[in-house]
Amino acid sequence: MNKGNKDAIYPCVLEVMKDAIFNRKDPIIIGVNVLKGQLRVGTPICVPERENLRIGVVEAIERNKNKVNSAVPKDGSVSVRISG
């Protein structure tokens, strides 16, 4: 058994805040609400409705101008930096 596998993916469902899209190109910087699951740095982001279109990987998460490693639904909105 491999302890501490960094390749683990924690699934989550995000809602993009339409008025919080700060950068549309690499790196993408957007505001999101975590609706289900847990968003973590390193999570790959895709759009299931578009044949699982891969957007990129979460590089950073910020809540109230503080960097955090993860976000869950009770945390409210967070900003996310996604690199392609």
C-alpha cells in the first residue's frame, strides 16, 4: 500500500461565478463556489457537459486573500488559479 499518494484526485462540483472571471487565458483566474466534494491544489478541472473538456490543473486557491490548500462547500466562494 502506497501511503501519501500525491496522484489521488478528490472529486468536486464547482459553480463558476460569472461576475468573477479575472483572467480567461493561461493562467485562468476565476471565482467559484464548491457545491460538492473538496477542491484541492493539484485537482484537474474539466467540463463534463462538453465531453469532459480538460481546462487545466488548480495551481492555487485563495479565500479572503489568504492562500489555502483546499476548499469545501461550507467555505463559501474562493478564487482559483488554473494552469493549462
